[in-house]
Amino acid sequence: MSEIVVEVIGVEPPCPKCRKTLEIVKNVVKELNIEDKVKIIKLDINSPNVVARYGVISSPSVAVNGVIKVLGRVPEKEEVIRILKEAIQSHG
């Protein structure tokens, strides 16, 4: 099974909403016991690489395997659980 890449995209240094989003993602990964299947990466929304890849987006945002799943808001924990379970099933 290949690794699922979750990118938390926000400003640097992180604002409270960006920090909260990263915290939720990390907690859900731990809670679902999928640390071995998921790689979490924090990206700077102002990085030329991020802009080139995703265009201009709002922060915080969450991408899974290169697809934006949450745009410009802090996701609910249940939403992150659903997104990650779907990603695992489609990778299965």
C-alpha cells in the first residue's frame, strides 16, 4: 500500500487557524492508528512551489494526495476522519 500524503497549507509562521488544522489532522491520524499509512506535510501558502501547484488558495487548506479537500477554513474532526477513511479505501 502506498503512503497517503496529507498537506496542511497555511501561512508561515502559522496562524491560530492553521495550527488548529494541523493539530486536528495529526490527532485524527493518531486516533485512527494510521501513522504508518499517512505522511503529514506542512506547506507555506506563499511558497512559489505551492502557488505553482495549487494556484492561489485560502488558508488553511488541506490537500490529500495532491487534491484540495478543505479550502480556506478549519475542518471539523469528523470531516477529516471521513476524508482520510475515503483516501485509505481508494488506496486499498
